Amino acid sequence: MIRDALLPEFDHEMSTTRRLLERVPEDKLAWQPHPKSMTLGRLATHIAEIPHWAQTVIKDSVFEMPSGPYVPKTAASREDLLKTFDGYVAAARALVSTVSDAELTATWTMKAGGQEVMSLPKAMVWRTMVMNHAIHHRGQLSVFLRENDVPIPSIYGPSADER
């Protein structure tokens, strides 16, 4: 089954992501490397929220981007950040562990203003909107942490701080 190929990678990547989130310094949540960048706290919160996309991808076949203004959240503490992340990861894993190949090969469509932005099989959306998206921002977070002298854990091999 497709889910049997997706879940081990999900578990591995989410474990690695959690190790980075555990190191987010609470006294640096407002830090940002550039005015166009997210703050460290907003970036970490965004990463913690990404697994929630599994609900939208698996349960729905169409997602319409909200038309109103987006108000991003920022966790108030590392504890809140990890609680959010752990809850969304557990829910995503539980959901994907029950999904069939037929559901994962069904088409999922994102729309904005009624116009199609993309349509892909749900398994591909899982890879892009959940996995790749999280990995991309995790890379950014590792740089944000490095810039704040926070030791970086091993990600795909040893880091300068952890062997």
C-alpha cells in the first residue's frame, strides 16, 4: 500500500523536525534575519502547523484558499510550539495509517478565487504540501538557529555540533 511507503519517511522526518523545534530559544522568538523574513517564532510555528495539512489533503478533494486576510499565529513558548507540532503529527499519522491506495491516488485540487491553482493525486500533494514543505522550512530554521548560536542536531548526517 502507498501509505506503507509514506509513513516511515514521515516518522523519520517529523522526528528530525521535532529535534530542531526543541531547540528554538524562547527569548529569540521575535528575531528575524531580514525584514522580509519571518521571525524565528513565526517560522517555527509554521513548521509546527504544516502536518495539519494532512487533514485537508486526505479528507477533502478541493481546498479553496480563504479570500480574507491571513493572520498568522506565533507560539508563545517552546512548550506551545511542541504541543501544536506533536498534536498535528499524531493526527496526520493516524489519518494516513488508515487511508487506502484509492484515496491516495484520488485527485486533490487547490483553488483561489474559484480558479484552479493545482490538481494532483493526494499522495503527491502529501509529498509537496506536507513533507517537502516541512523539510524546506526546517532548512530555514536550522540557519535561523545557527545565526543565534544554537547547536544544530544531526539531520541527514553529522552536524558541526552533533556527531
